[in-house]
Amino acid sequence: MGFVFKVFVVLNLLPFLSCEFQAGNSCKLNDVCRMTDYLDDCLCDTKTIDSFNNDKLFPVLHQLLQTDYFRFYKVNLNKPCPFWAEKNRCGMRNCAVKPCKPNEVPEWIRENPQHSDEANDGLHKCEDDEKLGDVDSSISEKTRQAILEWKRYDDKEDYFCMLDDEDLPDSQYVDLLLNPERFTGYKGAKAWKIWNSIYEENCFKPYTVKRPLSPMTAYARENDGKEFYRWLEGLCVEKRAFYRLISGLHTSINVHLCARYLLADNWFEKKWGHNLSEFQQRFDEDLTKGEGPKRLRNLYFIYLIELRALSKVLPFFEQPSVQLYTGQLEQDKQIKKMLLELLRLAKSFPLHFDEGALFTGDKDEAAQLKEDFKRKFRNITRIMDCVDCLKCRLWGKLQTQGLGTALKILFSEHQIEALPKPDSSKTNFQLTRHEIISLFNAFGRISTSIRELENFRSILRNISLNKAITFSTEGIE
């Protein structure tokens, strides 16, 4: 009863935990920036986020992600781990991923357009190709291709993650609806090796501060979690934000696993559902030595980041040239309409995160910090190829690439302009289909996590109510 009550209290206090962002506290080489647990200048609270997400945004997003355009994701699950030798793959059947057969993927999607705005006439020519031909038809094909390669290189400067899966011969389409993210049994030392590699080497953490293998080890239980997090207090706001993003992503994944846990497995059926005990192990304040509430706050932090990216990318998708092709004209129109409804809803959120507060100050220092930010995040996307469980690898790759796409939207050197005038050229900012799929599905996972917290609240309320009823009737004869 004690653990149930403590988690109940933590979850119900969440609406009062401020998630504001402190502007102007930029990272400088010779200045120690401080960021409190309360992020200034956003003035948002989790109660506002819960209401907005669960009542307004989630139903629209959930419907959008059921469509053909967003359910098929091309991924390479056979890339070798670039950091250490893989001895074997996870042999548990719940770790398996069922790829699509060619006839199960709509033809237009299977033809794999690299840009969302390719013409709907079957001629998969990039608009830049046509423009180059119009400007000077006398240039050689070799020079023309070189110019296109230069542009692709410039575009990659905006990337926060590795996006090479679509071009690799081993890549296959996966139906995300038939391969849902849930508990597979993949845990223990192998799983924590992945997360420790991320936290230890890629979160701007000093090497003198060691993170225990697992928060459930004897070391973690015997030591105050506040000691581990004390190093965060000395980080600048950008580096602190980086850690909170990764922690928020980790929290979201753990919420999914707790909400879709394998409760029973027999010859007749498998039963998936909410595992409250597992949830307590990961988020109870006492069991995690104070770490659980911090993890939950970081989940709301990553939600605000990705929500802001959706609101900012609206002008790009409002362009008539940007279409989401599945080969079914009426369906394509409906998907585009649904997508714009979602993005306009995201834009209507009253308390958006202010990305302008990051990477300010000295120009050279800010540029270097942004490059360090990109390098470390790209490294994390590569670590996903070291995950032994293929289903975990699939969703890990998709969610890190989705977050990387959100960061590209927020911090791209190519500004996302308003709708171009009829006589003007379109914005230089571009998104590939692969980025679009990962962006919305990754936010779908974060949005689902926020909604699942409400489900866990309901479970805890019912348990507390039943305990109270039992207690009140114990003395009645």
C-alpha cells in the first residue's frame, strides 16, 4: 500500500510541477549556467498538457497514424553495431519483427520517393533537377550531378541523425501497426549496456561521475539519487536540455513497456496490459531514490519540444506542392487535410517551448555547441544499431530519428518560411518521406505516453478507493 500511495501522490502532483524554460541563460565556455528544476518563460504546467493532449490532440494523431502513408516505415535492421561486436541476437519470439511482403505495401510508397513534394505523374524527378535544367541546359550531366551532390551535402548539415536506411539494399518496409512497441522480455545487462553507452558517453556528463548499471541495483538503492544528478546543476542550459530529451525519450519507452506488458502467455492467447508493479519499479520516488519524478518531468519536456516542432513545420506542409502520396488520390487529399488539422491544432497550444532561448550568445561558441549537440545525437542514433532485440531496435531507430527530425525543424539553418508567393521560389527547407514518417510516429509515442499516465492514475485511484473501502468496513460486524 505504501508504494501504491507514493506513486499515486507523484502522479497527482505532476500538474503542479512547472515546466518553464529560462531564456537568455545560454551556454558559454567561461560561464557556468544554471537551470533549476522549473524551466522559465514557458509558463506551462502538466495539467494543461494532459488536457490538451488527451482530449484534443491524441485522437486526431492516433487516427492519422493508422493511414497507409504513416504506417509503413522503411528500415534496415541488419546493420552491424559500429561500437562493439555483437555476439548474438535476441532469440525471444516477442523480439521478432515481421517485414512486409512487396505486395503488402502500396505501390506508390514502395517506389520510395525521397521527397514529399514529388510530382504525382509518376515521374520521380526532384524539382531541383528540373530547375537546374531550366537554368542552363548546356551544363554537362557530370556537372549537374555534382551540383546536386553539393546541395545534398548542404542539406545533411541540418541533420541531427543518420538517415541512410532507405538507400541500403537490406532495408525493408515494416508495418508499424502489425509490429507494435511493447514489452518483449529484452532487459537486464544487455539493455542497460545500450542506455549506459548513451548516458555515459553522449550526454555531456563528466567521466568522473558514474551512473549505476541499473537504477534497481543494490548500489542505486543504497545511494541517494540526488548525488548522481548533482552534476547536472553545473551544466549550461543547452547541455541540460540535451540530457532531459534523452531522459524523456527513455521515460516514454519505459511507460510504453509498462502499459503493454506481457501479463500472460499460453498456447491459446497472449494477454498484454498495464503492469503496475513494473511501473512502480521505474517511477516510484522511494524505489528510484527520487529519480522517478525527474524522469516523468522530462517526459513532459520532450513532449513540448516535439509539439513545438510540429507547430513550426506547419508552413512547409501548407504548400500545395507538398503532398503525401499513397497512389489513392482521394485518400491522399484526406490524409493531407487530417495532417493540416493536426498541425494547426498543435500550433494552437498556448504555451509553446521557445527554441530561441538555445544556442544564443557568442556566435562562434553557439555554433560549436550546436555541432557538439548534433554529433552526440547522431552518435545515439548509431547506438540503436547495437540493440539486440529487433523490435526494440525498430522502435528505437524510429523514435531517435523522429526526435532528430524535430531538432532539425527547430534549429535548421534553412528557415521554414511562410507560404511562398505565386511568383517566388519555395523554401529551401525540405523533409524526406522517411523524416516525415519518423517525426509523426515518434511524437505519437510521446503523446501515447502522456495518455498512459492518465491510465495509470486511474488504476491507482481505483486501488486506493478499494483499499479505503476495505479499511472502512473492517470494523463492521
